[in-house]
Amino acid sequence: MMKPEVMEFRVPVGSDKTVFVWNISATASEEEISHSLWKILSQFGVLYSVRVCRNASVTEHGYYALVKFFSSRDAIRAQQICNKQRLFQESPLKVCLCTRQKEFQQHEAQKLNSVKCQDLANHYLGFNGWSKRIIALQNISGLDEQEGMAQTQGYSMKYICIVEIVLHNHGLCSRGVAVAEELLENHKDPLEFALKTGKVQKYAVQKALSDAFQKIILVVLENGKVAVQYRPVQEDFMDCLLEENLQGLIQVNDLSWKPCNQDEEEETFSELSFNEELEEDT
């Protein structure tokens, strides 16, 4: 009997979750190979990444790929079924689990960005199994004590956001908070101001959503059923406050929250308007 598998909303680490694929012919481009691998292997479970690389020049022409799953159970099943199979080319592929990834074990797993968090939640909880709601989104620009120093380099626009996610079938909710910041070269330019405002607002929402998911742990049982555990941060008191208290707290003490680093989030902004996305439930 297989043990339950614990899933966190963090970047997966470990060789048991990474599949190594080689003997890929050079008849297709890297993008085409990546698309084919993603389409085929995602049938076994949700994927975190697919990385296709060209073979070293001293070896035969072709490619190899590293495919990272969130679940070690899915990775093992994909390896067993796909090894020595002609998945998208005439010659069979070789598929095995990676064994040399000790360096990843030495570092704490990084937080998932909001896009990956939603992919993982949709897969295990269902598209209608959870929803998100923005409690507060407020401009806190100019409130930093050192804001005057930043004026020499430009105007710093800063927004704080609090997001709540609700897991309907499990009776749980979790709140996340984040601060996003954007530097304006000319804040008197109406077009630049409007574009940067929408960008920093959306980024604050995305970071807060990711933060809310960090408190949730999924326990996947052997029969496919999913149990949910809530793991709040020890010093986090935000989930205990009422919505009006949270909004008042932002107005009184805007800088009580730790800012987030925008470089850590690797997401592509869609062309949907910002207001439409804020009101859209998953």
C-alpha cells in the first residue's frame, strides 16, 4: 500500500519527481519537442516544468529533456509507461527517473507563483473547488520613512493587497498579503502612470494569492482522494481578524507588512483588463 503524498504549494524538489528523457531525434525544434512532451506527460499528472536541451556536440545529434512533476507518484507512473515507447517520433524514447539532484535538497523549496498555484489547486481541488476574493487593495506610496531618498531616482508606486481563498468542499479559508512596488521615471505622464498602476496592482494581487496558498497542504491518498490541512504561519494573526479590521489596519499602519521582491515572480500578464480579473472567481 502506497503512503499518502503530501503536496505543498512550492517548487517541487527531489529526483523522484523529475523524469529524464533522452534519445530524442533532431527532426523537430526544441519548442515542438517541449510542447509534445508537455501534452503527453501531463496526462499522468500536473507538471511544473519541461526543459529541453540539445545534446553535447561530442555526442550524436538530438535532444534530451528534464520534466518535473509535482507528484513523485505521477513521475514514477509516467516513467514506467513511457519508457521505450514511440511517443511522438519514429524511434523509441528512453525515460528514467533522475538520480543526481542532491543540490536541490540543500535549499529550501521556493514559493510557487500564483499561476502555478492555481494550476495545482485546479488539478487536485477542481476548478469549482476553490475561489479567491480580494479583501483590500490600497495605494501606500509615499508612506515609507525613506521615501524621500527614492525621489532622486524617480517616483516609487507601492500597493498592498490582502487576498482570501476559500476551499468550498473542505470548509477552509486562507489569507495572504503582499506589497508590490514599481518605479516611475515620470509620474506626471498620465499614460505611464496608468500603465504602471495597473501593473503594480495586478502584481500585488498575484503575490498575495501565492502567499495565501503557502498555508495550505494537500494530502493525496492512494485512491486519488484529497485531504486538506491548514498550516498558518506562527506569528500570523491575519486570519483571525475580521474584514473591516484588516482594512482599518492597512489605513492605520500601512508599512506593517514585509514588501515582496518583484523579481521572484515569473508570470506573463494576460491581455484581460485588470478589473475583470479581480472580479473573476476561479
